[in-house]
Amino acid sequence: MPPLAFLVLAAQVGGTVPGTVPPAVPHSPQCTGVRVTASDRAVPPRDMTFSSRETLDLLLRPRMRRDLPGDHLMQLKVFTPGGFLYQMITVPFVGAAQEAAPPPRVVPGYPRPLEVQRLVPVRGSGSRAEYELRARLPVAGTSITLSSIYGTWSVQAFLDGQADPCGPATRFTIRD
């Protein structure tokens, strides 16, 4: 198979050609993006740049426009500066209004049941309420620092196994 034909086929099957930035796919209005902060800081830096020497891990906080009742899965796809999928983090969750604490859920591809989060109401842009989840992306002692994978990263949120992201990609920089 000619190399160009292989890349076209890979893009159709996998969605992203290795070495490229994920495409800006039109998104459904369910997610407003993913906030990225250092785990020991409440707000992200103005320029969205994190020092690998000062950051133990990053807190990824996908936000939803509204409460979603029932059981759901949020997948966060984290892409390297070269556009390769670095890690996919799956977060099972339920709506904010659910009364009882949900038990851990078995998720295909994971060896043990995962903790189920409840959407947490937060203040969005303006006075509009949004709902948030949390996931950690380790930085210190990982291949990010050991292999010096520095530059502009991106993270996209996918809801309930949908092929298209549920909101815009968030870009952030990890430097030495």
C-alpha cells in the first residue's frame, strides 16, 4: 500500500494521523472544555504553562453545561505536543442530584472497578452554573519528564463513547 494511502486509511479508521494535532471537530454543546491546573493550585496559570520541575501532577476538570442524570462515562484523551495519544483517562459519573453515593463501576478495559464521581456544580463563565468532574494526569517521574516530552499538549473530552468530542480541546504547555 502506498504511504499516502496508508495515512488516509489510518485517519479514517483511527480519527487522527500520528504526528498531527487532533482536528478541530465541531462539538456538541454538552461540554464547555477542560480546565487544567496544577494539583496544588486552585487556578490555572495565565499562559497555561506548567513547569515539570514544580508540578507533581495536573488536575483535569472537564465541565458540562448542564446536569446529566443517570450513569455516564467521560473519557479524557490527552495528546502529546506531536499529536500522539499519550493517555486516555476514563471517569464514570452520575448526575449531581443523585442522593446515594454510587458504588465503584466495572468499566471495560480496566482491571478493577473505578470510583464513580458525582457531577459537582461550579460557577461557569458569567453567572451560569456548570458541572465539573476531576481526573489526575501525573507529570513528575513519568515519561513526560523522563523522555523530556515538553511543548504544547492538548486534552479533549468525549462523553459516553461518542466519536466526536463533547467540547473544545484545551491546550496547555509543559516545560522543563
